[in-house]
Amino acid sequence: MNWNRERLRYVRRPHYGEFMFVCIAVGTGIASYFLNVMCMYDRETERENGRGRYLMRMDRHRAVTFAVCLALCLGLTWLFVQYHYGPLKVIRYLLLLALLYPIALRDAKEKIIPNRWLVYILIIRAVLFMAEIVCFPSLWLENIRFTLAGGAVSGIIFFMAYVVSRHAIGMGDVKLFAVIGMCLGIKTTYLVMIVSLILSAIYGGCMVLGKKKNMKDEIAFGPFAAAGTFLVLLIGA
């Protein structure tokens, strides 16, 4: 009897319409494209004038970027629906991944994680946090704990690593993981840390064995943080 009740409860669980998730995928794809273009603008701001004109400009490279953003958002949205994620969670994950890409690219090339790009993530998180409060008012305290605890614990862990490693890990990495923690929570961010460290260790080991780097050389951690986040979200952890 109890099994039948549980089965009926699962069957009656509300499902969001496919059209809604298609709209979310397309909308986040467009938003992801413009977020990437905004990051490009920030890099070229000393040479370019007029943000609006710059954002609306289209060329072959941007057309490819736009198509890739849409395709990835459609594919990941379909995957997240299989994991039974709600719309706000899907949007939060997709936009986080969208901004981690330019962050990883900039860190790999110049070993810099711009504070402005982290602020973009914080603004998106704040807007989605308010939407969560409106949509789920009974869970407001749990949402606050999830967001603040995720950011605080993740930031503290990496700050300790920053101190212990004698600044081998940069403050940009500390701030990056604090922001990721606010978006993913403690448990998921902990998995991201482990995967990121494993990936960076494999890469560093290969570079040392190939005599392209030595043990004292610095390695940009942003790309591994982005890759770790993507892999953890991909498997639905």
C-alpha cells in the first residue's frame, strides 16, 4: 500500500512543459552569447567605443560563437531536464558555465581572472536568488543558507590553500571558487574542487614529464575550475 502511494506521488509530480525548457535553452543561449561578447568588450575597451554598437556587431566569428552557445544550451538543457532540474536551476547552471569559459580562456592566456567578470556572475546569482525567493517563499531560509554557506566555505577552503601554498594559488582562484560556491552550494563545489585538482595534477604531471615545465612553474587554475564544473554538472552530481 505504501509503495502504491509513493508511486502515485511520483506520477503526480508536476513536470514542466517541453516548450518552457526550449524557451529557456534558447534564451540562455542568447544570454550566453552576449555575456561572452561583453567579456570580449571588457578586454578591448581601451580600443573600442560604444558598448551597444559593439555588442550588436556580427561577423563570421561571432556567428559561430552564437551557434555554439545555442547548441550547447539546447543540449545541456535537455540533459538537465533528464535530471529533473527546475527552470531556475537550469538557468543558473547554464549562465555560470557561459561565464566560466571566457574566465578560463583569459586565465590560461594571461593568468588573470577579472573581478568584473566575477561580478557578472554575482549579479546573475542575485537576480536568480530573488526569483527563487518569489517562486519558493517557504524555502527562503534554506536558499540563503545554500548561497551564503556555499560561497563562504568554498572561499575559506581556497584561501587556506592560498596561504599554505605560499601564493601558488592566486587570490583570483579564491574569489572564483567563492562565486562558484554561491551558485552550486557546498557539496557540489566540493566535488568541483576535487575534479579540478585531479585535472590540474594530471596536466602538471604531463608537462613535467614532457620537460615543458618544472615543479616551480605556475599553472593557471581557472581552466581546470571551469572544466571541473562542466564535468560535475554533466554527470548530474
